[in-house]
Amino acid sequence: MPSPGFTALRDQVFALYAQRAWQEALVLLDQVTPAWFAPAEAASIVFWQTCFLALLGRSDAALDTLEAGLQQGLWWAEQRLRLDPDLRSLQGLPRLEAVIAACRARCAEAGRHVQPTRLVAEPPDHTQPPYPLLLALHGYDETAAAALPAWAPVAAHGWLVAALQSGQLAGMAGYHWMDEARTQRDVRQHLDALAATYPLDLGRLAIGGFSNGGRAALLLALTGAIPATRVISVGAMLRDETLAAIDWQARGSAGAPRVLWIVGDQDTALLPCLTGQAEVFRQNGVDVDRAGGSGPGSCAPARPGEPRRCVAAG
């Protein structure tokens, strides 16, 4: 979990970013020494500095910052360096390509030692087995430890809740579910291990996730890769080409799952797409419930180096 000092700094930086107060955010970060923090936190701080410098048109200084981070042993996911819109002005520059090459090598080395893990919240002692099971998938560049608190309250209602952690690195201490074949294999292995450990009622299997994890949960359930009867998607959707490629008959006699889609009413990137996707779901026998709102269920403004994300899902 992030340290308290890092969490406070992150909240200040994100608030300034939402206000487009890039110079003010950079001044704040310049007062911080990344070495005070854990390596993954330091990597985030250096990345934020790079984003703000790039947004201010200071490309050379932005690249100097990344290169200095590399010299300190830090690294970042190639996808983040290539696709983050804040770094658009740096794309194609030879110095950025050299940073990406170094990060790719470090990620590959770190990935050799990564194994998927999970954290479990068990139902109360008085709950009679077999237990219904909820599998929870974290968002991009997050962990099972970060995801579990949002899903664990379901355990009080008699469910076994398992927050799964991908084996795919998104950064120095975060993970993702981008490789669909790897995701299917990892989640299936998690499910088999849980079934071997606990008395489960797999007729009441639900899978949920936030953002990148929500997309993975939808795809796993709709394709029949996981025999879930319920899906909870928080701040996520499928790409149109992915949706078009689904074999809706693959689940056979298991039938289609029911989907609960939770989206904040400030998520202007996602909301316009939902009506059309929900209609495709319904045409193929998938019941869709949609929940939205402001306040705790809303999506926060975009943040430097991070996708749009919901603050909470009620």
C-alpha cells in the first residue's frame, strides 16, 4: 500500500493537474526528493515531473528527468511511456526511444520473477458452506492489496471474496490484465486453486473489476472462459472490435451472465459508448443493469500518467 506521505503528495498533485496548474504542480514536486520514498513511489514522482515538463513544452528537461530516474534504478512500462497523452510531444524522439529500450529490458528481467498472487476475505464463521465466490480484478498499475478493501465488504454477506493479482507487470509495483491469453490462464489457475482450498458453490460465481480489471472481467465472463453468472464492471467497457469478435454461443448451456455496469456521471470518455454496448449485450441475451451517479460514485478528473478512474463504486 502507498505510504501516507506519498498518498498526501499524490492527492495534491492530482488536484493541481485537474486544475491544469502544471507549473504549480511542478514547483510542489521540485520540493520533494524521490529517494525519500519507496522505489515504485519514486518512479511515480519522476513520471509526474516528466509529464508536467512535457506539458509545459520543456521536452529536454522532461527527458533529462526520465534519464536521471533510470540512473537511480527506476523504470516505467513501455505502454505508459508511449501512450500517455501528456507525453505526446516526446514521441519519436531518440532519447525517449533509448529510455523505452532500457525500461523494456528492466521490465522483462523483473517479469521473470513475478507470480500471480491473491488475497482472500472469508465469510463469517457462522456461514454455512459451500460459499458463493466473488473474484475481484484490480485496475491498471494496481495490486490485489489495493483492490481488496473495495470488494471485501461482500464477505459479510456470506461470500468468499478473492482479490486476484495479475502476473503481468505494469510498472515497478503495479500489474495489468492486457494480455488476454495470459489473463485467462492466470484467472483460471486462481479459480482452480480456490476451489481446491475452499468448499465453493460455483453455481454462484461472480467476477468483478475496476477499469482494466473490469474490462478483463467482462471478457472472461462473456466468452465463457470463466463460468461466472454475474459480472460487476466498474468504470470499464470493451473495445468495439473485441465486442464484435465475441462468440456469444460459447457459453453453451451455462447461458449468459448478468452484468452490473457502474460508471460515474463525469466519465465523459465512457458514458457515450455505454448505450450502444449495452444494447449489443441485450441482443445477445445478457441482462444489463446500469448504475451511475456523482459524488462517491463519480469518476475523478484525469490524472498525470494515469487513466480516468472512479473514486469509488458504491
